[in-house]
Amino acid sequence: MEEPGLAYQWVLQLHSYLAYVALAVLFLAVANAIIGLVSNKMFLPQKDFRLSLFALILCHLQLLVGLLLFFVSPNGLNAIQQLGMGGMDSASRLLAVEHPFINIIALVLITIGWSRHKKFMEGNKKFKSIAIFYGLGLVLILSRIPWTQWL
């Protein structure tokens, strides 16, 4: 296998650093939604709406960078083509299959939470939708981070 190029290194670094920001904002959005739901607060456009939207945008941006990385990385599509699904060890399978697939599902859940919250007028229902779907997305994302490479 040949040495990964500069573009690959740049996309990999972007994906790694953006992950910290996206996870932090997603965690804040989930915590904010839980606090808002438990304390029966009003859903404020200046804070709650913007925080949830910012989390949604950052997570989608992270997904786009991740999909780009999947196609340029030797650990993504290239690994599947070279090793085949049966020839991968658990670390290769995590990077090439599980991480992208589970994170796409997580983004679908986060997007559903965003779409559902817009249909409600009551603050507690908005908070509940964001807390559940963003929370499930966060758990899925955390379950498939390649921790040994990331930290």
C-alpha cells in the first residue's frame, strides 16, 4: 500500500479536531434538553433553538468530512476492497464499516429529533424530542469512536 498523501492527512486532522467540537456541542445540546425538560422551562429561540441547530449543523459537517475521509483513507473503502469483509480484523472493521455505518444511523436519529421538535409548540415536547433523539445519537457516536487512535 502506498503512503497516504497530504490531502488525506489534512482531512484526517480536520475530522479528528472537528469531532471534539461536534461532540462537545452535541453533549451540551443533550444536557440542555434534559435540563429544560426536567425543569419545565420554555424553549427559547435565542438559546435552546440555536444550540440544537448548531449541534445538528456540526454533526452533519462532521459526517460530510467523515464520508470524504472514507473514500480517501486507506482504512475506509480501500480497506474493504483490498481485504474483503472476511479478511478484516476488529480494528479494521471498526474503521471501515462500524464507525461510518453507526454514525450515519446516529445522524439520522439526530435529524429526526430536529425535525420532530419543530412540529411541537410546547417547550417540554421540544426538549423531549431533542433529549431522546440527540441523546441516542450521542450514545451511538460514542460507542463507535476508535478510542485507541483518537486519544
